[in-house]
Amino acid sequence: MFTYILFILPFMLLAAWASMRVKGTFAKYSQVPVRSGMSGAETARMILDAAGVQGVQIRETRGLLSDHYNPVNRTVNLSSEVLRGRSVAAVGVAAHEVGHAIQHAYGYKPMVVRSALVPATSLASQMAFPMIFLGFFLHIPGLAVLAVACYAVAVLFHLVTLPVEFDASHRAVKILEASGAVAPDEMVGVRKTLFAAGFTYVAATLVAVAELIYWLLLLQGER
């Protein structure tokens, strides 16, 4: 256990720092009003209309930075701070989530792959750690191999998520620049907010990859 903590701790600290940074960046630019006066909800609807994407609903969801796009029911779910906010941060986050809706509508391949991986990832994530405990700590080699294979599926999901998130932010920036909803000098805050959010996915992926490497090394040692 000590070796595991020593191996994973730097990446866990990086992930914690990334989480703190995105919250701090969002809080900072939530205090910067966007001069167009548009709310996150209005921005989302404007972008959807401009992209010709129909049938997507914009809903409110609870929790700070809980914003997400649900491809199952085609809803853009925005937290209260983003939905009603008329700040640089709110507009940027709303545009990012709409970027996912546009990806879905246009059949963006990495998003298609990620969606296809969701059922397998959910099952693998639930099974991985119980099997890791049974396989490694009770020395059942076959179960340990299966546990690492399950965890590899979860890592694959993390890796596929990265291009999906970066592409959504790229689309958001391009659309906001072209629409004029955000002035050029305000785009600095949008980019910083989206970059901070994107880095949390990078940090989470590094944690997952580091854990997979640890279990692979441990599996090698078991042989």
C-alpha cells in the first residue's frame, strides 16, 4: 500500500491542484461581466441556432461546475451559475457544452467512440477494484489479470475523452469569436477558463494511466 501511495501521490496532487485551479479561474471570470449582456442560456441557444442543430434542450442542473451534455436525451445541462450568469466564464462554459451537442449532431468520431465505450466502462469500473483486491491481495493470478484488463478499459475511456473535450473547447472559442457575443479582449478570460477546465481531464487521465502502469508492474512481479 505504501508503494502504491508513493507511486500515485504526485499524480493525485496534480489532479487536486487542477481541480482547485479550475474553480479559482471560474470564480475569477464569473466576476467579469460580458459586455454583450448575454447569459449562458442565451449563448447556448444562439450557438445551437447558428449551427443549425435542432431538438436540443437547455436545462438547469444542480451543483457548481456540474455542466454537461447528455447525448442520450440530447440536453445541454447548465449549472445555475452558468445558465443565468452573464459573465465571461458563464458564456465560455455554456459554449463548450454546446460544442458537445454539435459534435453529437455532426457525428464527431471520438465522441461516437466515447459514447460506445460508456456501458463497458461503467461495468469495468465497478468490477475493477473488487477484483484487484481479490486478485492481488489474495494472490489469485487469473483474477488479477482480469482486473487489470477491466481497469484498462476505464483508462481507454479517459484517453478518448481528451480529444472530445479539447475539440469542444476549440469549437466554443471559434464560435464565440465569429458570433461577436464576446469581445476580443474578453476572449482571454474564456480561453483561460476553458484551458483550466481542460487540464482537469489531462490530470485525471494521468492518474488513471499511472494506476494502470502500477497494476501492470505489480502483475509482472506476481509472475
